[in-house]
Amino acid sequence: MARSRPRIRLLDFAAVGITVLGTLMLTSPAGARGTGGASSDLPGPTLVNINTASADELQTLPDIGSRRAERIIAKRPYAVPEDLITRAILPGYVFNKIRDYITVSPDAR
């Protein structure tokens, strides 16, 4: 007797009233830049300079709302991104989410 495939039921999220809110950040995988082909034409992640960014720019980062953005601005300047942890400005789990999207270099913009 042949085994039948399991049935998969798909949901129409609009029909059940689920709305997804948030920010989608598109980045290329680490090491994918400069490998040739069409993928090398894609832009890399846009870095946010935590020493110069506005509150609105900081809020584009994962888990950074208005209160965290204002705290980052109030405690400037930063020598390295890790200052956000060592100076108790952000919890470690938030820093881990944004570390690939931030810089302190003056030429990041």
C-alpha cells in the first residue's frame, strides 16, 4: 500500500484578519559582495552612524523606538559600537540585533 503525502493547509492571512507590522530591512549575506555576477550589483546594508544619526534614522533599526533613540543621542559620542552595551545604553539582546547595521565611523553615510 502506497503512503499518501500529508496535506498542507494554507491560510489566507487577510481572510483571518492578521496584519503584520514592522520594518523590513533587506541586506545581502555576509561575504556575498564582490563575488561577481548580478549579486555584486546589489547594494550592501546601509549603516547607521550612531554618532550622527537623527532619532528617526535610529528608529529604523530593529527594537529601537523613540525612547531608545533619544537615549542613544543623549549619551554621544561613541568610540566603538560596543559602547552601547558597556555604557548600559542598550541591553545585549537589542545590541545583537542591530550590530550589523550600525557604525561610528564618520564616513558611513
